[in-house]
Amino acid sequence: MSGMVTGGFSGIAILVKEWTEGVVPGGIPLWITNLSLNIPLFLIGMKLSGFQFVKRALVGEIALLISVPLCEKYVCRHSQRNGRRIYF
């Protein structure tokens, strides 16, 4: 494994999960980190662009928050059998 991760908040979430595995069993879930990093951005977006913009962005964020735990559960479980861990 190259040790590289994706950029942005998803990359930060992957790093936080890896770094907290010794503190929290399995590390802090990716969706929790993504949500906590995005809340301030939604507040800033509401102030700058209005609620209509934030409403559309929330639809995407909710879809992401639902899909991350599902993909993590099924993709990571499969890859751990092969001795490797992968993240989408």
C-alpha cells in the first residue's frame, strides 16, 4: 500500500480514523468526522449564499453520510479478508 489517501475532508476523515484506532475500537467512523468538518461550512454557506444553497448541499451531505457507513462496512469487510484495508 502506498500510504496515500484522497484529499479534502474525506482524506482527513481517513487519517483521523487511522490515528484513533488505538483510542476508539476501529477508530472514529468516517461519517462522524465528515459531518463535524462540514457543519461549519454549512453555517458559513448559509450566511453567504442563503438557505436555498445550503438546502441543496444538505441533500448531497445526507447522501454521503448514509453511503459512507454502508460502503465502509461492506467494502472494508471484504478487503480485510485479503489482508489489506481499502477505502473508497
